Amino acid sequence: MDPNSTSTGQGSDASTLRPYNTRTLSRYGSATSSIRGTYSLPGSGAMTPRTPGIPADEDGERTALLNEHPRVLDDVEEGETGSQKGPGGRPPLWRRKSAWAKVRYYIPSTAWIPQYSLSLFAGDFLAGMTVASMLIPQSVSYASSLAKLSPVTGLFSAAIPGIVYALLGTSRQLNVAPEAALSLLVGQAVDEILHSDPHTHPVDPNAVSLAISTIITFQVGLISFLLGLFRLGFLDVVLSRALLRGFVTAVAVVIMIEQLIPMFGLTNLEHVLQPKSTLDKLFFLVENVFTHSHRLTALISFGALAVLVGMRTLKRAGKRYWFIYRLPEVFIVVVVSTLLSDKFDWDQDGVEILGSVPINTGSSFLQFPLRKVTMRFLRRTTSTAVLISVVGFLDSIVAAKQNAGRFGYSISPNRELVAFGAGNIVGSFVPGTLPAYGSITRSKLNGDLGGRTQMASLVCSTIVLLATFFLLPWLYYLPKCVLASIICLIVFSLLGELPHDAIFYWRMKAWIDLALMTLTFVLTIIWNVEIGIAVSVVISLLLVVRRSSRPRMTILGRIPGTERWKPIDENPEAEEDAQGVLIVRIRENLDFANTAQLKERLRRLELYGHDKHHPADEPHRHDANVLVFHLADVDTIDASAVQIFYELVETYKNRGVGLYITHLKPGPLLSFEKAGIVSLLGEEAFCKDVASAMARVEAAMRERQSSTAQEWSPSA
């Protein structure tokens, strides 16, 4: 027998046949299409068992699938999930392929790590190293200046969640680490709990701060994980970009005011006077900046900020030159300021320095986050955790989608939520770790520098971990005011997008978006971040509910000379040529939310049409004698909607209005039958299309006119 031939006899020996190439099935969507692809002609583009250069596997699966178990492939096509076995009692090929595909789907790293090419490593390594050089001082700044924690917690937050996300995340460029706004929320929670009772002070404030941060991070991770598990990744669609822009702008202003205090050397005075709200701190600055500020601290702070802004401007202007664009300006300023502080003994002149930073996370390095010391603060920090989860995800998904569109791949918001949740849950096992999410700025830089996979994040996290254990002693003389300057540079980036968005909303006359953005900003500044975002989220959700609760309906009119009906508000030539007949098309599925206003909306269409009107205006249309529903767009209708529709139909029937329903699909028809609508109206009220319904309406009108004429005839 020709070894290249394939026998189709049931009794042929499997050992005499060419083994099946397992790579063939994976190229097709179903087993049937796989068979067609297997035997397609040369030049069709399909991979076949005889394609040159493709060695066949040696397990005889092609023989088993095509000859010994012909039913298996049919089961795949029909969606059966029995317990068929392949040769040797193993699962059939399609099932093994499907199981591995699911593993790769839920753990993306199992797909890209085995196929990783060393040609990508140079770009990933450079991107990871550059982002790490920027992330290390940023994380130290966020932890010490915003979250009021040890700098070590910021570094662990920049490393551990990033490693977990690299294994589970779907974005190839997203860099996961602490964010300024989220660190500020943690810091406010820590500060509020530490100073909730002015008459008592905790014995170990550092231990309390670590416990608060730990329980917040664990809750953030759990909330994000559950949101992804229950497929609630559509949150980025529900909450508007205007709300997020107002929140980010307000947080930027809050951070700016917070950081101006150490930049002017007013930290000690702040501890004495203890201003609470953002406005209190602003007034504190205005009153004391010219009388109590530390001149050398202010000079170092604003000098460092000027260098940072200048270098960033230079990088933007010199994008063509890689050696300019890849300058780590933050890292350079940190190194230079540390050397100058050591050289000129700035700490002896009153400038606060970072000092010794022990790697202290409590009794042990890894601890279970749900312990007695952390559970004390569970209820008091849940609202902060929810807020961080929502805001962190919204900002991250924007960054992920930007990179996905830029580099031509897709992401899954639900799997992103799972990855963020898992990263923060794992991170919470290191006491004090801050919540970590994606950054638009770092992720864009990651892609610009050649990062093409999450290997860049793994490189970045490795460098951050090495810095945590070996670099911190070298930052002993780093001025704390320089850390505040670094955060102010981030503030400029946050504020930089405000003019563009505000002008865009103004040009689009999006007054609701502008009002929502302004309201979020004002409430956040006057009260606090939680109040500002909570009120705005509630308003945003109410707007979504209001829009979704108004069923989309339109009046149909006949195109002259045809049997076609079109919306009269979209087609000027369409005419309502039958007096007293109202044809209404419902253009969406019906549920409890949008059907509640169906009666009112239908009554308005009946009396006013599509014209804008005030409820006090006189109707300019007559009551309908016949009402025809066009339900081609209604695929589903829930029980509450059926109940309301029954009441609506009953009301019109009691008024003596003729009712017809057209284009009804099997699902809604079954619901109407169960609810009694079909028996209420009679089967003759259900028509195939509008033309059929209008034929019955016109026939009924002619019959009515004829009977009326007979009643009034002289013979009568």
C-alpha cells in the first residue's frame, strides 16, 4: 500500500496509515470544516496531511478520528459533549485542543511565553529597564508622600502585582503599579483612621498604617476579581469619560496642594496646625508660604521640578533621536539630587531627607491579609476599596484599549479585571502593599521604547525588586522635597488632558458631560474625593437608567406608490395615508426598565407625534382608532414587560381601538400566548407584516362604511 494514501475501509490497519497532523484541526472552527480543509486541493491555502514540510504526528490520531471513530467528528459539529475516547482511552483530539485553548485564553502567558522570540527581548528589556528607572522613584514618592507609608511598600506594589498581571493580563504593553490618585485615597483613609479620635493615639502608628493599606488592597483585589468573574467589564461603558476627567482633574489639584507643603518646607508646621480638608490646606499655604517656608527646601524643590519639566520638554522635541527620547529624567534627578545632598550636607541645613529605610513589613515578610489586626478596619475602608476598584479599572482599561488599537490586537475587560484582582490579592500578602493598576503614561512609554510583550513588565518588576533590597541604602540622602517635585510632574501630566477634553465637550455642545465633569471637580475639592466621585457616579448611573428606561419608538408611514412603510421622522416622503391609523415600530427589546414608560411614550406619540412639545400644549393629532405594532426589532421580552404590555393592550381595547401586531418573532409570541395577550386580541390581530395588517384594517373600514351606508339608505 502507498504510505501516502489514506484508506477509508473500516477494517484497515491503523498502523499502515499516515498519522494525522494535529496542527490541521486547530486551524479551523469546527471538525466538519477541518475535514474539508484536510482534503482541499493544493493552492487553496489550507494545510493538509500531504502539505510538504509538515511532519505528521506519530500517534495515529488521524486514523482514529477518520476511520475508527467517525462519530466523534459529527458530535463536535452537533455540539455534543459525551465521553468519547480516542485511541488508548485518551480524550479525542478536538477535546484536548479545546481544553488547551481555554487554558491559553484564561492564562494568556501560556500562549506567548512558549512562543516567545529572542528577537523581541532587546526591545522588551530596554522598555522594562527604562520604565523601572521612572517607576522606582515614583513608587517611593507615592508611598511616602501620598499614602503616608514606608517607601518599601511602594516598591513592593510596583513589583508583585505587575508580575501577576504579566501572567494573566491580555494587554501586551500595560504596566501595572501604584497610581497617584489611588495612593492618595489610601493616604486619606490612613490619615482619617489615625486621627479619628483626637484624644487617643495608636501605640504603633506604622503597624496601623500597614494594616489599613493591606486590608484596602485585599478588598480592591477581591472586588476587581469578582467583577471580572461575573463579567461586569462593561463598567467602562456605564461611567462616562467626563466623570473620569473631572475626578482626575480634581485629584490632580488635591495632589498639587498636598505636595506644595513639603516643597515649601512647611511639613513640621502642618503637623502642628493639622489642616484637614483640601481648602484648609490651600488657606494654610497662602497664609504661611511667605512667612514660614524653608528657602533652601523651596529652592531644591522648584529647581528639581524645573529640570524635570525641561528634560521632558526636550524629550518631546527630540523624539527623532532615540538617545534623547529614552532619557530617564526622573531617575537622573533622583541620583543627582542625592549626590548633591550628600556632598553639601543639606540635611544639616534643615532639608528633610529620606534617611534609612528598613525593609520592615511586620513580624514576617508574607502574612495572610485577613488577620485580626486588619479585620478591625474592614468596614471603615470598604467604601475606599470600591472607589479605588472602579477608578483604577476605568483608567487602566483606557490605557489597555489605546495600546490594543495602536498595536493591532484585542483585549478582554473581564479578564483584565481578573488579572488586576489577582495581582492585588497576591500583593496584599505583603503587608502594606498599595493597590496597583495600569498607567496610561507608563504603558505608552513602554510601547514607544519597544515593549511588545509582558516580558517588559517582568523585567521591570525584577529590577524594582532588586532595587528594593539593594538600592534603598544608596538613597539615604535623597531630599523628600524632590519626591514631591516628581509627583508634581505627574500632576502636570494629569492636568495636560483637561483643555483638550473641555474644548471637545464645548464644541460638541455636550452640556451634560460638562456639568458632570464640573460637579465632580467641585465636590471633590470642597468635600473630599469619595464624596465627589460617589455623587457623580450616582448621577451618571441615573442618566444611564433614564436613557435606557425610554423605549425607542417611531411612527411609520407609507412610501407613496409602494407597500413599504418607513419612519416618518427619517423619510420625509413617507406619509400617514390612513386616517385614524397609527403604525408604531418599537426598535429595541422590551424589559422591565424601558416598558414602564411605554404607555406614556405611546400616548405622546399618539397626540403629538415626533414634534417637540410641552405637556401643557394642546394636542395637534387626533386619537387613534387603529393601532398597529411593528415588533421586528423585539427579540426578547421579559415577564414584567409582558405584563405591562397586556395592561396597555387591555386599555386600548376597552377604548374601542383596533389593535394589530406584526412581525412578531417566535420568542415574544410564546410569551404573549402564556400571558393571555393572544386570547385577548384573537389570532386575527397577529399579522405577518404591516401590509397584511393594513389590508385587514382597510377591509374592516370598507365593511364599516358599507354597513353605515345601508343603515342610512332611504330604503332602510
